[in-house]
Amino acid sequence: LTLARTRAHSTALQALGSSRFHGIADKVAVLASEVPLTPAAADTDLRPLAEAARERLVDAVAALPLLTAGSPYNAAALIHGLSPDPSPHPQDAPWHQVRLLLRLHRYAREVLHATTGQAPPADTRLLGAGEALDRHRDASEAAGAAAQAARTPRIAPATAYALGVLHADQRHEVEAARYAFQRCWQKEAIGMP
């Protein structure tokens, strides 16, 4: 098995060093830097698309339980983590969706301002909210991984305990990130420049 792995590794390294691979990589790099747009793309008004991204974000945030996230320790949200259910935490999905929509909104703002030749105004509120949601995602995934590892059959009790502590710590971090997002988001209303 080790010999087969070594041979496969060597073959992969040789393929990565081949001129054929470098040719494909060069074509991908050129394509990424020179996106082929239609002639009508230059005249397209991007403001309605940016506004739609903002509206989707505002609607998704309105659906979040921000009142529950208004306290830094939300014990009710931690109950699911104690269940034997291996599915992801049910409250995490809407928060992950808001994270994606927030990024989409930020990108839309950047593109909108790039077409006018101006730099977008710095919005520390959006940056803070994005950082909080990034922390939320990382902690949620870490808690899920710890829970999955703890479900391993015939795990040592000390290891199971350590994974349980890690899981609880990460779920607390999830709640802290939700609290931080709620604090950032409610500072002022989001708007289009």
C-alpha cells in the first residue's frame, strides 16, 4: 500500500510539472483576468441588482431570531447540541444564509462603486457583521465536527469528555457570534449610497 501511494504521489507531481498542466493553468488565469462580457454588459444598470441583493439580505436578517441573540448566553439554543441527532444544528442554516447574502451585498456595493470610479464608503457595520458571521460559521462547523467525532464507536471516555467540552465551547462561541452580529446589525439601518 505504501509503495502504491508513493508511486501515485510521484505520478501526480510529474503531472503537475508537465507543460500540459501549465498550459491549462495559464489559460484559466487569462480567462479569469479577462472575463468575456457581451457588448451590452457595459451599459447594464447594476443598481436594481444591487438593490435586490440588499433587499434579500434585509429580509433574511428580519427572519433571524435577533431577540434571542440579544443575550450573549442563549441556553435555549444549546439544547439541540445535547441530542444524539447527527444532523446539523437547525438554527445555524438561516445564519449561514445571511452570511452569504451579506457577502453578496458587499460585493454588489463594490461593483456598483467600481462602475462609478469611486471607492465604496467604508461601512464598518457591514465589516463587523461579516466578521461575526464568519466566526459563527467557523464555530458552528467546529462544534459539528466535535459532535461527529464524539459519536465514534468505542471512544475512550476521556476523549469523549474532551470532545464534549470542545463542542460546548464552540456552541457558546456560536452564540457569542450571534450576539456580536445582532449588536453590529442594529447600529444603523442598511442603505444604498
